[in-house]
Amino acid sequence: MTIDDLARSAELPVRTIREYHTMRLLPPPNKRGRVGIYGAEHVQRLNLIGRLQRRGYSLAGIRDLLKAWDAGAGLTAVLGVDAGDGVLDETPLRLTRAELTDRFPAVAEHLDEVCAAGLIQPSGDEFLVRSPALLALAAAGSGALITDTLELAATLRREISSAASAVADILADRLILPPLRSGQPPEELAPMLQRGRLLLMQGAASTLADQLGAALLQRADSADQAGSTDGQALRAVLEQVRIGVFSDAAGNIRHH
């Protein structure tokens, strides 16, 4: 298909596809004379870019992910420190009420509760969504479940805020203010802080995943001791989402 055909298939403007080429998000087309010909792999790549954008990833972060993946990197390299800041962080969304309703209909029906939980911040006639992923978590429920998923997302945000305050005290008192007080220019601290920010995000995500799994297994053990079958049910669910892989020193993915 030509670039016009690709644009119609992906429901995107031609200029957007050209921009993706410029940013190296999209592989070059095959050439037939002077005409670029696109195939199914280009449609799949555009669909993937769209899904990642809807999850809040920036185009720069998506580019880093795709570059690492196309180069044959293992999972650790794709999601690790070499992937760039944009991969783990999210691009905040600024949505009108109509856009919010269209993207998160379940959340829009509980707007006051969502705002009170801090997942959405009103900003004039629009709403600022700092973490589209956390809002999507709240919106994952339907019907009566929306209250439970909203409470889950709000609890996570509240506990993370508490942990952030403790980490901020250490950062400020031990790593940032002492060198500044001794006359070190702020720009000299920037490389360390930028890398530290990324490492903190990675470590927080990994630690949360591990601690959550451990806490659920503890709940399963408690259920066993109480003679309940809930423990077996919990373990069955956890087994379905267990990662079960690790990376060796060369970045190769192995199963365990």
C-alpha cells in the first residue's frame, strides 16, 4: 500500500506518518521505483505506537523502546537503564470533559470521587491526568466494581506519596543540599539526579511488584492456616500472572 493507503488504514494523517519516519518510529517502506510501499508490519507498528501513547508513553520513550526491541535486546535492556527516562515515566494528559468521558467513561461517572482521590486535577475547563496508567487502573472496574478499583488506585497513590516524602528527606538532606551549601553549581548535580530519578522509578516498580506478590502469598498462607480454600484460589491466580523469568549478565532472558 502507498502512504495514503497506510494513512487511511491507520486512520492517521499522512503528516503524522511522515513525522514518525523522521523520528525513526516507523521502518522505511520498500521501494518500487520512486514510490514507497508499506505492508502489514507498518500497520502493526502504527497500532503499537497508538497503544503505547494511550498508556501515556511519550514519542521519545516509544522510540527508545522500539529501537531496543528492533536491535534484538532482551527484556532487561528494553525496560532497563539503557532505555531512557521516557520509558518508565508517563506523559501527563490534559483532557476536556468530553475527551475524559470518551476515554474513561466509567471514571467520568464518578468524577467527584476521582478528583477527591487526586487521580484527576481540574484545570480551568480541562482536567490534568498525571498518571494515565493509574487512572486506567481505576477505570478497569465496571458497575459496582468501579468503587473498589478507584479505592485501589487512590490507596496506591496515597501510599506512594508517603514513601516519596521519606525519600525526599534523604535526597534533600544528604545528597542535594550538602554539595550546594559547599558551593557546587546545581548543573553539576544534574547528571547524578537524572540517573537517580530513573533508577528510583525502576526500583520502585520492581519492589512494588515483588512486595505485592509476597503480600498476596502471605494472605494465602493465612487462609490455609484458617482452613479456608481461599489460599488455594489466590495461589492459582498468582500463578497465572507470575513472570517466571530472570536475566543473566549478558541480558539474555531465562525461565525459572
